[in-house]
Amino acid sequence: MSSKYQRGNTGPKKLKWRWKDETDNRSLPQSWADNGRTESPAEDEVQLYAIQCRAGLLLEWLVNTRTGKLLRGPLSEKPGIRVLYVTADGEHAVLKESEVREIDDSWKPPKQFTSVIAKDIEEADPVPDSSQDYYRRSVEDLYDSS
């Protein structure tokens, strides 16, 4: 006697994009830093500067929203970019993923790319001491801040 009950396939479902790495981290191109938008921080926010990026794919999956389990997919894919933003002191960081444009076998940032974002410090992750100097120097090199 067979049962039609499918274990683990119940509960609320939603389509979600998940990241798949395709390259290693690389320094953010200077033109992206220079031409990107800058968000003005609110009173309780700090600015974070884009310093690294990596190419990848954004894969669309059907996900159980209660458990986070991938149920089906990938259903579709699009080229993406993952950008590392850090505070000027290098002590906090945020990763953001977005779609990227492919032009002549190279990838370009989204038209509304933001090179400096504003976030509440509570939304950023602490950076290990061993990486803080490198991140601080990267901000200084790309954005001429002291």
C-alpha cells in the first residue's frame, strides 16, 4: 500500500534567490567606486564602502519558508554580483547581492549601483581583527578617505 504523503514537502513555500559563487573575490574596480551612488546616513546609521566583489549566479529555488529547505530547483538563473561593504575603520562589514549586466563578455554593475551604503551598525557583522587593517586600507585606496 503506497502513501501519497510527501515528508518534508509541506508547509509554506516561496520562490527565493540563492547565491552560487563563480569567481574569487577581487578588488572593486575604481570606476565603480567613483561612479556609484552614495547613500546619506540617517542619524543612527554609518556609511559602508564597497571594496570587493565577486561574480556568481543568482539561482531561483522553491523554498520551504518554515525550514529553509530547498524543495525544487534551480528554476531559473541570472548573472549576479556579491559586493563586500565595510566601514571606514574596517571594523564592520555587510554583503549585498544583486543582478549584474553582461556586456561584451564582461560584467557591469547594475545601473543604480551604490558604492557607499548607509546602514544601522547593528545590521553589519563584526570583522575579525586580522582583516581590519586590509579593509581600512582598501577604503582609503578606493575613496581617498583618511
